[in-house]
Amino acid sequence: ARQGHMLVRDGILMPQTMGDFAQAPAGRDEAVRAALVVVVALATFFTLWQFRAYDDNRLVSWSWALADTGAFELLSLLVLALAVAAILSRRQPPVRATPIILFVLAWLAALPFWSGPEPIVDSARYFTQAKHLALDGPAYFAAQWGREIAAWTDLPLVPFLYGVILSLFGEERVYLQAFTTLLFAVTVVLTYMIGRALWHERLGRHGALLLLAMPYLLTQVPLTLVDVPTMFFVTAAVYALIQALARGGAWIPVAVALVTAAALTKYSAWPMLAAALAAILLIQRRQPAMVVRAGAVIAGGGLALGIYIVAAQDVVAAQLALLHDYQAPGLGRWRESLASTFLFQIHPFVTVAALLSLFVAWRRRDLR
């Protein structure tokens, strides 16, 4: 595995040697590591709590959220959570049960946020677009998107899906929350499956769990926005592309459909998809069959997206101009700091692990 030798087993890319990865620490070493994690977790949290005034997030700053919360209450909750985590870490779930466990954990993590309000004004725009479909039907929605139906810099897929839900179940926010939470939970499972496909089962499981260590992300899950659906479609497209490269067959049209869907969720998904595709092609550059399969996905996805751009060229041109002339300068004036994003809104453990992973990948020459 350290030499990068790979094989395809049941259509999944796997290291040929799993010994180094399969052995978990045991006995005294395991206890020392668990104790170290507990100590660092406590120290990290209270360091951030002490310096919470430096979190300049514009929506859920620690200085607001924890303004009236005492240290004792936080300590009690954190000690309880760490005790449960230490106990659970000693019990590895059966491999077949892992996707179900991750799915349930994602739902449990997101449910407490369902009672929150819709604090971002964009939600009203997406709801209005969805309401047009619920009232006037899909044909009107398709014909008038970006014209009678004001589209700002949005893309149509997510409001279309919201409109279908409103037309089927009624105008209740809970149905939209259930839909976005479902997409979030499936994204966690897909993250596990990507990690398992490219490396091994344990790494995929840890990567999926780390998605639940991003508090700001959890606050976005029940909101009527496009960000969580975009995350789902991009992640699903990456997984489908991996399977299309490894297996071919029916996975190729599935990958084309998901790449197209991801591209129709949000303009920022376009560079994300290009980076994912480039990375996967780089990994498989010595295997001609996989390059051919990747070419089929690129051609199919490019054709589908091209048809949309041609059909809505006036809308797309106006949106791109708005992004360039208005949105980009506005983002340039955004004053939320990187410290807020990577220390307060994401758990510092995740940030540190991401930085260390770059070093590990460089040392192992692991392009994946």
C-alpha cells in the first residue's frame, strides 16, 4: 500500500496490502491515546471559549452564541460527550452496519437545529421560485425560469426539487427540512464510501464522522438554501465518477447524470467538479480504459450542460455578468476571518488533520 499498488476488488479500488491499516492500537497505547485526545479536546474548547470575542462570524459567532453560557455548563456537557466518545471508540461497528450507523448519526446531529429560524434572506428567493412550480407546474417553471421567475444568480435544480416537494406534500417547512437533512445524511455515507473506495474502510469511516465535527455546517442543514443539496450532488458525482472509472457500464450514465445535476445546483460547483475530475484523471493516467470512461463522462456531462447553456443563454450571460460585476466585489469586501472559519466554525481537529494530510500525502507520494 505504501508503494501505491492498487487492485480492483468488487469494482472498488483497494490497496493490495491492508496490514498496516487494519491493526488498531490496543491496551496501554490505546488508553494513552484516548487520554491525550480528551485532554487536548478540553484544552481546545476552553481556549476557543476564552477567546470567543475573536470569532467574527456574521451569523453564529461564539461571542453571541455563548454570551450567556457559563463555563460549568459547557464543562459538564463536554465531559459527558468525551466519556461517551471514549467508550464508543473501543467498539468498532460491523462493516456492513457502518453506512446505517453514519446515516442515523447524521440525522441525530442535524435534528436539534430544525427549530431554528431562516436567518438568511436567500431562503425567501428559493421558496418563491419553488412556489411558482407548485402553483403553475414544471412546464411553466422551465419556460419562465430567469424571466418571469426571478433567478438572481441561482441555478434551477434545487428550487425545482423544492417545488416538487411543495406540490406533493404541501407548504410546510418541515418537509423541506426533512429533504435537506436526508441529503446531508446521504452525503456523510457517500463520504465514507469515497474513502473506502480510494483507501480503506476505517479511513472512510473517520472521514465521514469528521463531517459531523463542523458546527457551522450543521446549522445550515435545515435551512431552505442550496448549499447542502450542492454538497450532496458534488459528493455523489465524485463517487459515481470513481465507480464509472473502476467499473464502467451503467455507472457511466449515472456519473453523467450526477455531474450534470451538480453543475445545475450552484455556479461555485463548476470549479469544484473540474478539480475533482482532474484529480481522479491524474490518479488513473496510466490506465487507458479508465481514461476512455472518464472521457465518456466528460463528453456526456459537457453535452448536457452545454444544452442548458444554449437554451438559457440570455439568462446565463446575465447571471455571469452579475457574478462578475456585483457578487465578486461584494465577496472581496467580506471581513470574516480565516481564524473564524477554520478554528471556530470548523473544529480545530479537522483543520489540523487537513493540514497534516497534505504533508502525509506528499511524503507518501499519494496523489489520491
